[in-house]
Amino acid sequence: MGRELDKLDREIVEKLSPDARVSNRQIADELGVTEGTVRARVKRMEEQKQIRITAVTNIDRFRDAALAYIWVEV
């Protein structure tokens, strides 16, 4: 089981949420950490299945489509 997301993990996820293509360097610059730190944390969160980075089809092209982010913690 993975460890809980700390403040920096959550800030990284927040930066990735609107556009998962944002570079690690840009995230690092905005958060005041190294690019390697961001890269390592994203990799760890992916490996521990805490996050998944995926492409979403242009949702505006679908009639009555809705995009929702849901967090379920048990």
C-alpha cells in the first residue's frame, strides 16, 4: 500500500489536473523544487496507483458530455 500524499504531492497533482502535459520543469519552477523531485514524485504516485495520467478526447465535441474527477477513499 502506498503512502499518503503530502503537501508537495498534492500541489503537483493540482498542477497536473488542468493539463497533464505540463512539464516537470514548469511544475518544479512554480513550486520551488527541482525537476528531479517532481519527476520522482510523479513516478512514485503512478507506480503506487495514486494517480493516473491519461488523455481525454476533446469533450467539447460530445453532446451533453460531462467530465468529473471523483476521489473515493476507503
